[in-house]
Amino acid sequence: VQLVESGGGLVQAGGSLRLSCAASGSIFSMNVMGWYRQAPGKQRELVAAVTSGGSTNYADSVKGRFTISRDNVKNTVYLQMNSLKPEDTAVYYCHAEGGYYSTHYWGQGTQVTVSS
């Protein structure tokens, strides 16, 4: 499975962006799909995740502002980001885990920059 992110860019504080992660294969067997981010000089952190059953998990810093969703027909995962803050600036990576060996897959990342 290959993951390709899109939708990043430059936005003013308070604005919105929607990230998309398109998988080359079926995501039906992926147990968990999620978004991570890494800001300069910081560790990569989980932003949001969604299980195959539809359960979601969010970092406290984005709760109420970000929404993750998955479309198993389109093999795509989305991250709707509202009320963006400068501290949301980072490279956002799509992640998937699943298959027989519980393999982890990563996208190449997409830059999100929020100006104040």
C-alpha cells in the first residue's frame, strides 16, 4: 500500500484546510489509519486516528477543531482542520497499519503552514 497526501499549504490563523490521503490499494484491511505531524525540532506526534470500526482518537491539542474520516470505497482518509493555529504548523504524515503482518505504512508528508 502506498499513501499519497495532498491538501497542505499556507493558511492564516483561524482558517481551514482539508488533507487527503489516497491509498494505492484497498484500505479495507487497514486496522488503523491516522495522521501524524512533525514540527521543526520536535518529535513526530499523533494528531488523529480512525479504526476500521470507525472509532476515532485525537490529540488533546486538536480536539474540537480537527475531524478525521475514512472512505473505504475511495481508499482515502481525510483530515478536516478548522480554526487553525500557528502551532499547527508542521509536516503532516498519513499512516496506516494493518494486513496480515500488521505492517506500518507512511506517506511522504505534506507541509501545513499557519501564519499569525
